[in-house]
Amino acid sequence: MEPVVKVENLSKKFGEFIATNAISFEVNKGEIFGFLGANGAGKTTAMRMLSGLLTPSSGQAFVAGFDVATQAELVKKNIGYMSQKFSLYEDLTIQENIEFYGGIYGLSRQEIKDRSKGIVDKFQLASVKNKLVKTIPLGWKQKLAFALALIHKPKVVFLDEPTGGVDPITRRQFWDLIYEAANDGVTIFITTHYMDEAEYCDRVSIMVDGLIKALGTPSELKKSFDVDSMDAVFQLLARGTANK
């Protein structure tokens, strides 16, 4: 297995407050890795460090082969990122958004043209590509945002609660896109509050109070905590009642 994300004793302090406390794990090429935790558990801080947006206080992390502390700009060029808040420009058309993000990621005009055609064809957007993004349904917006997070062919893509607010059918379709990207060798690093989605991941980590309290496949974690769902695992850990 080829690790694309490697984290060793990574910590982040804000004054006396320790947001992320010496966490360690690896994520392999093409793996779908669920990064879970209640609000305030430290997962957002950890993701910001791994994305090159926040400098660690101590420890090390390498993403796509680059040190997040000393090579943050190279990290940013080799990852995709989709935030929980819709991030496309609603007053631009679908086509203009594609061209804009292609330019931001430094693609050539020919690369933008080729990948634009690929996105339009894949999502059957030919008839609406010149419509403003604000006129299309949320589910389509989220799928388009995911496609643009992949437009520069990153080694790893960070998805921060990407299916929040969409209907169950669209969520299932979005996960089909995630599986497809993983099958193409893209490493998927995803946070979600939907515990049924945790079941779709290859492995899952659960953070509590800045620490990783559980790490393994969904089957391993359910067996370890003697429960029949990831929701039950999460509830045990989040409430502090787990004795494992």
C-alpha cells in the first residue's frame, strides 16, 4: 500500500488550548478515509493543517509527498478541496466556473478545454452550461463542485461534509462519484455527520477532544465496540461511555 497522507504526532495549540493532540495515522492511495468527530473534536483543525492552510504547532504531516509545515504551497497544488459551504461562484455560468477553476489550478488552455468537455459530457450539462450556477439545483451544484475539485487531477481530495443538505438519492449519486474517483487512484479524505456514510468508507477514524479514539474499518470498529452500526460506535465515543 502506498501512503498519500502520513501523519505523525500532529498537534495544534491555540494559546493553552490543544485543538489537535498528537494524532498519528496514514491514508493510502485510492483509499476512502472517513475522518469523523463531533463539533469541536478537532477534525476541522486537523483538516486545515493537512490542506496547508494552518501551520502545525508540533509533529509532522506529509500530503502527496510534501511537508505541510514547510511546503504548504506544493501541498495546495496537489490536493483538491471541497468545503461544506457551497464554494462555486453563483453569478458565473457553469462553463465560466469550470474555466475559472481550471485557471486557478494552473491548467493550460488546452487542458481546460479538454477537461471542460469531459465534465460537461459526464454530467450531461451541454444544454445548461451557459446558465448561471445559482439557477441549478443544490445536488447538481455539489456534484459540479466535486468535479472541479478534481479538475487538476490531484492525488488526494479533501471533502468537508460534501453531502450536507442534499436529498438521499443525490447523496447516493454523490457517493458513486466518490467510488469512481477512488477507483481511479484518487485518495478521498472525507468528513461527514451522516453515520450511514461512514459505512461506505474503507477505514474510519473518530476524534474526541483532539484525540483519535478509534481507527479501523467499519466492520472492525463495530466488532470492537460490540455494536451493529457506526452510529452506535460514534455515540459511545462521543458520549465518553466507551470502555474500549
